[in-house]
Amino acid sequence: MEEDPVGVEDMITMNNLTEEELRKNIHLRYVHDLIYTYVGTILVAVNPYQVLPIFTLSVLNRYLESGDVSQLPPHIFALAHRAHRNLADRKKPQSILISGESGSGKTESTKLILQFLSAIGAGHKNEVQQKILEANPVLESFGNAKTIRNNNSSRFGKYIEVSFGSSSEGIVGAKIEQYLLEKSRLARQAPNERNYHVFYQLCAGADDDEKEIFQLGSANDYTYLNQGKCIEIPGVDDEEEFDNLRNALSCLEIDEDEQKIIFSILAAILHLGNLIYQSGENAALSDIKQLDVIAKLLQLEPAALNKGLTERVMEVTGQKMNIAIKSDQAPDVRDSFCAAIYGRLFKWLVDKINKSLSTNTTDQTIGILDIFGFENFGVNSFEQFCINYANEKLQQHFNQHVFKLEQDEYSKEKISWAHVDFVDNASVLDLIEQKLGILSILDEECRFPKATDDTFLKKLHTNHEKNPNYIKPRVSKNNFGIKHYAGQVSYDVTRFLDKNKHTLPANLVSLCLSSKNHLFAQIFIEEEDDAGPVGMGTLRRGPRIITVGSQFKRQLDDLMTKLALTEPNYVKCIKPNAVMAKKNFDDALVNEQLRYTGMLETIRIRQMGYAMRMTFPDFVFRYQVVAKGAGSMKDKKQASEVILKNLGFKDGQTALGLTKVFLKNEAHKLLEEKRAVGLSQIVIVIQKTWKMFAHRKFYTTLRKCTITAQACVKGFIQRRRYAKTYDRVVKAQATIKMYRARRNFRKVKLARSLQASVRARDARKEFRKLWYLQLETQFEIENEIST
């Protein structure tokens, strides 16, 4: 096979399958800023330690709008897209498991996945989508810290379960579960490490009025913040981050009054860390003014707080007695008190976020697991033991999904294939969690008042010295070792029992419950049936003690049960170097990570096995479009054969089991392509028919509307034409009548003129007669007179 100049996108296709070749391929792609590589459906992500132009909105939209992300380069967005597509197609809850060392980029991968999922259904943007994105700054501020390996290391594990509505609606709700907050960091930090981000953000970002109220100084002024000699992180503005935190809290419906109380509790923790005890046998505080500030912030009585920090209550024969705490034990009591406060405050925050996010829940979910990576420091304590125990459980889940279930599936379905050996860590988990395992012995020791770390270690040696996964040191008296899947780790048992019990004195609990600060008192109220948050303190109910270890085991078991009900998608994060530098690739470090993540075995089993498998009914239902008539066949196995024969696969690319069809990646890819073509043709016919119906209906409606419109227009035109014609006819009639009347009038006038002339003639004639008569009469009279 010709070598690709930028490496192979899917390492399953590699012919020369060795650890060196895998590492070389990842290195080659890393050099070209190609940080993502597939191993079948598993995504390998290398932390670039720089901002790359592959997370822009345009890139996100490219994957979001793609019909087939397999045609696009490997990307975290492609994996999120595939998980959502599988959720929609298969109606089965999905999970995305992100694993890797501290500093390998797990937190950033989680944020990118949430960013992509929040973009789904962007046309129906809702508050939940925005709140999910705003929850990250809050969780990072309160749960992340700078370590020597990572500037933003998650010091707790979280499982974010995102609920989806319809495909167009997008996210409708979410729930966050948190695991094992590292409270020991609150009081102690290693060199070049910091406490939780929120304390530095508070000191840098609080305004003058808040600093006056909280009596805050700079971060350098507090013992809990200056131990690591690392106050600032290069490139990070704590003041700006504090503003972002305020905005995020407001978005999550935590009002200003609650925010003020939260910050006052944080300030009180800082002041508690600065308390100094006087030298002497019994504990006594040397600075009462500092105590007054703390009491004011927590709204407690100063005298009661002083008593709680210097005395403990014992119950003897039914009577309670106050006994002074030894001066050498007092700082531990104070630190435990602060850890309990912070742990409960963190749990309250998570519950508050969940209340804001859980507006609606559905069965359509995608769970995202971002949990602490495998740790092996110079000194490993109880926290590292729990973290590595969690990683053993996750590795077992990965083994069961990729290896065990794969082999069992082939055997069950009578499919012949080459067996692949892999590292099974079941025996390591038995050493930790089974009866008389390490956790069991630890809990048993916590029940005995006189038990110590030494007695615990002796019991471990006695019970497990011959266990091949247990290491009994030859020299050290305070250590034991475990051969984990990722390598051998030595644990220092110092304070193992105290950290497992993490008992908070009852008088301090009662003191906190008496606070006038309702929120501070509320975080110490525990429901009767609640075992409390992991690592938040030991709860006593009669003789039974719920320890940190046993509760963490229960949480992990619940998580594994939940994951077993989902279809997993894996992101394996790789740390390229230990100095957090870009363009720096440490071959030995990467080889070690590839080895303990089981990548080589994964590729081998995927190459030799069948990556995809479906039951006959599901296979026929999905691919019936490939072979005409297959969907109507009653015998689904025979129908599956018809579909496979129709495509003419080569030998070894497909296999028929007793109940399932098995496909290799190439065959599955070809099937999907043919299905896409078949669906496209069907969609075209459906679209054509629908368009015909729609256009016919549109034409009919348009024709009807047109006829109606024409009738209206014609009626209007005819009415207007009639009106005009009527007006013209009336005018014509008037003209004719006028003409006739005028003619008649002229006739009458002529007649009248004739009548007048005749009458005048007659009158003249009459006048003449009368005149002649008068003359005759006058002549006669004159004649008579003369005569």
C-alpha cells in the first residue's frame, strides 16, 4: 500500500500493524496538525497544545450539515454527529467515553462535543442549550485546578446525560453527575500547582465593596493558595474569568444573593486556612479577630466556632463530653472542616445546575463521560488509588465491549475467526473490590477505633501477598503496589484510613446547621435516605459507616450499569509530551499511552473481526431498499442473503450467524452507500409524487381562485361597462328627448307665431271694422248734426 504523506485516517486499514507503525502514523498526522485519527469507530485525539483552525463555526456547520461524515476527515464533531445519528436511527441511548492521562485534552473534547450537540436543532434554540454551555465555566472554576501536568486539570469526574427531543428540536434537558472531588487539594498543593481556580478568580475579580465585605486580600496572602508558589497561569486572566463565572451563574438561575453567599463561603474557607494555633498540648487559636471575620461570613457565633475548632464532643455512657483537641491534630480538623464545606458547596452547585437543566427529560439521551485519567505520581495516596480504580472499571468496560463481547459474540453466532489475546484486568478489579479485597479491608479497618494505617497495610500483605497483581515492597514500610492495566503503581498508605472515613465531628455539623446563613446551613442538611456525596464526609447511622471508598464503588457500579444500557463511542485522548508544548512529540510517552489503552489489540480485532453486526430483521429493515422484494420476505435470514448476494461481496467481507449479519467496515460502507442511493431514488419518487400532488392541488386551488377572481373582475368590468352604457343611454335618451322637445317646442312656437299673426290680422281686421264702423257712425252723427 502506498504510504500517505499525511498518514492514514483509519489505522484499521494499515497493513503493517505494529506499535511503532501506529505511533509513526499518529506522529506524522500530528506534524501536519491532523490531531484526529480513527481506529474503526474509536477516535484517537492528540492534544495539540495550541489553537487550531479546525474548531470554527464554519467547520462545525460543515460536519453538522453533512449527510455522510465518513467522507470528511476524522474529527470530534464527526464522532458527536455519528452518536446523534445512531440515537435517531437505532433509538438506543448513546454514550461517549473520553479517556486519557491528565493533560491529554479530555475536558476540551467534552466541551467540543457539547458545543456540537448544542448546535443541533439551532433553528429551535432554547435556554437549555445555552445553559449546558454555561455550566462548563462554573464546573471548571469550582472543580478544575492547575497541576504540573495540566493548566486546567479536572479534579473530579462527571457524566453529562443530554436529553434530546425531535431531530429538529435538539437538546431539551440535561443532568450532571459528579464523582470524587479531590478535596485534599483544598489544603495542600504540590510545587507549581494551584488550588481550585475559583479562589484565585475571587481574589482577582471581586470589586472593592466585595473585598471590604469579605475582608479579601490578594491570593498570595492565603496559605491555601500560595503553597505551590504559582498564583497565576500564563495566558489566563483570572479577573476576566471571574466575570465569566458571574454571567454563567446568572444564566443558570443562581441569583445575586446566592452568588454573594457562595463567595462569602469561599472567602471564609480562605480565612480558615490562615488560622494559627498556639503552641501547647491542647489546641487554642492565636488570632481571635480572624475568627470573628470567619464567623461573620458564615453567620455563626464566634464563641461556638472557636469551640468547634478546638474541642470535640464524645458520647460516653449516654453522656456527651467536650474534650480538647490536641494542638497537633487541630490543623487537620480545620482542613477537614474546610474540605467538608467546599465539598458540600460543590455538590449544591451541581444540584442547582441540574435543577436548571432538567426542564425536560426523554429516553433519547447521549451521555458524555469525562473522568480523571490514570495517575502515577512520585507519591500516590488514597485519591490516586480511587482514580486508578475508576480507570480499571472503565478499561474493563472497554475490554468487554471491544474484546470479550466481540469474541463471545462470534462464538455464540458460530462465526469462525482468529482469536486475539488481550490484557484482561478482571483479576486486578477482584483484588480491589471483591470480598477481602483492598476496599473491603480498608472499610473493615475504618470500623475499628484502634486501627491504623500500619494495621491496614499488614492486613493487605497477609491477604494478598501471593496475588500476582499485588506488590509487597521489600524495603518501604508504608507502601503497597498494584499492577494496573496501565502499569505498576506504588501507593503510600499514610492517612488512607482518615481519607476513607473523612469524619467531620458532630459538633461541627451541628454548628453549621445553626448558621443564620440559610444556604450554608442547607448544604449540611442531609436527607435521611441519602448517603451523601462521594468524599464529602462519613455519615454515621448507628454502627454502620458509609466510607468514601464504598460509596465511590457504589457510584462506579451504578455508572457501569448505566453505560451497559447505552451504545458506547470512545475517544482516546493522547498526551504528546509532558511539558505541554506544541509541536513536541515524545515517542516513548505516546507509545506507553497507546499500549495501556489497548489500541494495538483493538486494531487487530477490528481488522480480523466484523466491526458491524445487526439482527436479521434490523438488517432487512435497514437495507431492504438495496434488493427489491427483500423486505416482503418472511424468512429474514434468507432476505439478508438476498441483499448480500445482490451486492456481490467478496468472501470474508460478510458472514451470516445464527441470528445476526456480520459486516466488515468495507462491506458496511458499501451497504450504506447503496442504501443512500436507494433511499435517494425512493425519496426522489416520493418527492416527485408529492410534488405532483402538491402542484396539482396548487393548480386546482389556483384555477378555482383564478376563476373566482376572473368572475369578480368580469363582474366588476361588466358592472362598470353597464354603468357607463346606462349613463350613455340616459344621455342619448335625454338628447333625443331634448331634440324632440326642442322640435316640438319649435313647432309650438311657430304655431304660436302663426296664431299670433292670424290673431293680429284678425284683430287688425276687427279693428279696421270697428274703426270703419266708428267712422261711419261719426260720419252719420256729423251728417245728422249737419242736417
